Amino acid sequence: MVTVTAGLAIDLNDDDEGTTSVGFRRALAILLRQSSPGVATPGRMGADHFVVSGAPAAMEYTVSGGGLVIVRTASGGAYLIGMPSSVTCETDPADGVNPRIDRIYAKQPDPPLDGSAVNTEFIIDVVSGAAAASPLPPDLPAGGIELARKEIGAGATNTQSGKAFTNILGLSGLNVGVITVAQGGTGSTNPADARAALGMPTIYSGSGAPANTLGRDGDVYFQPI
């Protein structure tokens, strides 16, 4: 017999054994897009979730609300973060001579991974690299996931101007398989719109209902994996 910490959700028995936090996260992970079987794909739950933007007159960043999937270890399941409103994080003043690189990141602390005394509240913060003629990105804290990256020019007085954000975190999503978009005579649905709206892969059929599905032209069809 082989046993693993999984199963959602099992009440405690007489030995206080039942669904653990990691068991809950492993079960949650299979509901999300997979990077490998049983391992969720980290990322934003929508194109407008956890978007990083600069400030026009200050050295700070705004991160929009939304949903975020964080995977600390492959065997540790998925942390699903819901942030209902935007937050603002300050960054250091710019160097007067050389540029530097800022990395805006998120982290979900976990006592087994970070130490039993760790504060377990979700973190959004900025880490700034050393200013240099050819600046290098700084290291993230252990367990941090990069939301976006910004090069701060020498003498900059705000985070909006200058070079565009790079290394923007990609999308995660639900593990619902493939969406097929049918386009026909009475109406049409742009597959690119479906991908953007739902953050999932699509297959486009040129006309009529796709095979093995039921519905009208222009419907969006969900197909199980």
C-alpha cells in the first residue's frame, strides 16, 4: 500500500489525521492549468489581473487586483491568491549616473518552507538591483514570483516614463481542456477574443458546429480533456 498527502477533504480521525494544507493545495492544483500532471501552471488568472503599472510623478508601482496562482514546489500544490483591490509599492530613488532594474514580485510565505516564525500574510514588494552602466536584475527572495520588471533610468523621477515593463508574468487558468469556437452564417465569434477573454487555448472551426458538440453557430463550446 502507498499513501500520499492528498484527498479533499477528509475529516480528522482519532489520531488527528485528515486533510492537510498541502493536501488541500494538491487537490486545488488539478483544477488549474497544468505544467505537468498534478502541477499547476503559475500565473495570473486573467489578462487584467495583477497588472503592474508605473506612477507618473512618484517612485512607486501600482499592482491591480485579481487572481494569482503561485507554485512554491512541484509537490506542494497551488496557492490561489485573491486580491480584490489594487495596492501600491514604493521603490528607491533613481541613481543620478546609472540605470538599474526593479523587479516587482509576489510571495506567499509558508512556515514549512520559510520557517515556523514567518508571517504568513501574502506579500507584494519591489527589489531593486545595483545601478550600473549595464545593470543586472537583482535576485528575488526565495519563493517570490516576478510580476513584472522595469529598468529605471539615471535621474528618473517616476516609474511611468522610460523603458516599458518586461518579463510580465503570464497567465494561468482553469483546467477545462480546449475551447472550440464555431463561426457560421447567423453570427460569428472571433477565436482570438475567446482566448483573450478566457485565457485558454482554442481551436477554430470555419463553419457550423464542431464535431461531437451541440449548439448554435457562434457558440463557445467547452470540451473536456
